Amino acid sequence: MKVSKFGGTSVASAIQIKKVAAIVKADPSRKFIVVSAPGKRYDTDKKVTDLLIELAIAAIHKEEVEEKLFKVLDRYKEIAQGLELDDTICNVIEEDLRSRINKDQSILELFVDNIKASGEDNNAKLISAYFTSIGLDSQYVNPRTAGLLVNDLPERAQALPQAYDNLYALKHLSGVVVFPGFFGFTPNGTLRTFDRGGSDITGSILAAAVKADLYENFTDVDSVFCANPKVVNHPAEIEEITYREMRELSYAGFSVFHDEALMPVFKSGIPVCIKNTNNPSAPGTKIVAKRKNNKRPVTGISADNGFSILYVSKYLMNREIGFGRKLLQILEEEHISYEHTPSGLDDISVIVRSHQLDPEKEARIMSRVLNELKADDVHFRHHFSMIVIVGEGMNNSTGLAARAASAIANTGANIEMINQGSSEVSLSFGVQESSENKILRALYNEFFSAVTVG
């Protein structure tokens, strides 16, 4: 039994949805189909989710919403007509959207969540209707009915333990189950969306809950590449990768799979296969708990920007018990999560995602560090990228860090930070954002240019 998730580009148009139907028909073991909202049909197109955010903002500001509403409806109507469906499903979608627009706005985050989630929810209804029209035994299932329970605010949405027991019962439904991704419901019935990559998270949760044999994630590429193909020309494909490797790469910018989405299937030991909706016969990339060792120590290289560094210096810091804890507590009280904390005897750097900061918050943090921790120096630096080299074979490879550092040095870029993961699966370099692409290319040439991926 398989759970198959189809991303936004896979369900962006009638042509794409027909491909999805052919894939589902070709393999009766594809019992559960998780779908995203319609994505971009072409480069300059807008995702339905973006159109829904514009609609939500207009409703919040008490602006005229009809034009924005019909932009969303027109996308569904175009898909429905291309699938030769009658007006019934479009009427259902319009009624649903108008109902959502009129919901309570007292908590704006939840109001926007409700509008955004309609993209996946209504697309699942439409796709299920199309499956039925071509003779597939299919039914749409709403996450609330199925019991996909998530926690309440203020924490980010995560599935509650009882959600897995509730979803297990779906195994007994007949035919193909079409399930919308991206959202769940709190125990009191409030809709909440998952973080970015939310439909991937839903698919992973569902696969773990029904104890699937395989979780398929259909996207628009044949496989995962060793590096970003928009930066590196024709990078090598990865045939097999471990959960740990994929999570490290996803954390640092691999857009194919959101890092959090792997956790449910990882805990359940369910393999994942990333496949191409436009070329379903391609073997794709398999994500597994363990894989055969190969001669190449590095599996992939990724890069992500938008980082800032909080630098703190204090003489004899290493002898002061509790200094690090107090520093991180200040960040916690400012609702800031951290990524890395490289340190020396008298200094420590805390690397954070820049989107969590603003000038007022930075000034407050620096003031508290100076006054409460009696630091000698504290300041923020911005516009950093994290370059991450990942591979299960790295811990048995001598001189890898030196090779990487040398390749970076040859680009003329400066390394601001080096961090070796405790698992020895990853090695991270902090660099200026302006140097990101040339460093990525240099590292790829160092570790992959003469190697064929196995």
C-alpha cells in the first residue's frame, strides 16, 4: 500500500491532473492520494495559494473582494472545464470560499490559515470528482472528519499523537482516498496550517498513520540532485539517500522536500520515493534509513541564505558557569530559535534566521546581553549564507574539511564560520550571501565533477 503526494505543479492544470489520474490508475496499491493547491502553470504564473493570501488580505482590510475571489474561482473553473466536469464542483468551491471569507477575524493568523487551506481542500474535492467521472472508485476525505488533530496556538502546528490512531482507520475505506494536504484541526475544531512544505508533512503523517509500505512524493523533477541545478550545470542525480542526509540537505535549502516532513516516516521506518509526475517511469530518488556505502563520501551540497550572526565577546567567558544558557534564554524570551552556536574561549556566535529579527528586537537583545551578561562586545552581522556538505561517509573520510576549505579559498571568498555536526553527517560553512553561488559551484567541482553517482 502506497501513500502518494502530488505537489502544486503536479495539479496545476487539467493536463497535469490527467497525468495524476493515469499514475493512480496504473498502480492499484496507490490507495491514498494527498494533493496540494494548484501551483504555477508557467514561470510567471501565480500559485492559487498566493491568490488566496491576496483574497484574505483584502477581506481583512474590508476591501472589495469579488475580483480577487473570481481570480481563484477562475482557476478552478478552467481546470474543471479541461476535465469535462459540470458546474456542480465549481458551485461547491464558490460556496466554500464565500463561507470562509465571512468567518471570524478576531485571530488574523487563523483567519488567513482558513482561507489558504481552501486551496488544498477544494482541489482535493475537484480531483476526487474527476477520478469518479473516469471510473475510479474515489472519495474525498476532510482532515477534520479523518481526525488529523494538531496543537493549538502559539506553537507551530504539529500533529498530536492521537491523530495517528484516528487516521489509521482510513485503511478500511474502499477505493482511492483523496486527502488535502497542508492543514489539520485542533481538538476544538480550529483549522491550522503546517509550515512551508505543509502538504509534504500531511503526506508523511498519513503514510506513518496507515503504516504504508512506501510514501511517494511526486514533483516536477526526475530525482534529487547533488546540488541546485539552477546554480550548477547538470548536477549528478542521487539514486538513494538516507533520512539523515536528506534532512540535512532540506534544512539548508533543498526545495524538493521540507526537512520536517521526513520525521513521521523516519520514525516509522517507511521508505520515501521522490518521483516526477511528468515522467513517472523514471526510478526517482529513494530515501531510506540505511543505504549501501559507496566510494564517494559526499552525497550532496546545498546552500541557504537569510542568516544573521549575533557575536558576543567576554574575557574568561569559558570559566563563567551558565553563560551560554543565559544568552540562549534571552533569545528564547524574544521568541527566536537558533541554528548554530560556534564558540571560542572568550567569544560565542549564535546564528539565527534573519526573518526573526527587526531593528527594535536587535537593540533590545544587545542591551540585555551587555547589561545582564556584562559582555565586553555584542553586535549583529547580517546577509550570511550557510553552505552545507552532507554525506554518511564523511565521518570515515580524512581531509574532507581541508578540501572544502581549500575549494572555498580558491574562490576568493572568506569563511566566517565552520561547524561540524555532532553526527558527522554534515559540515557547514558560514559565508557572505554574495559568495554563495560561486562557492557552491567550487565545492561541486571538488567533490563531484569527476565522480558518477551510484
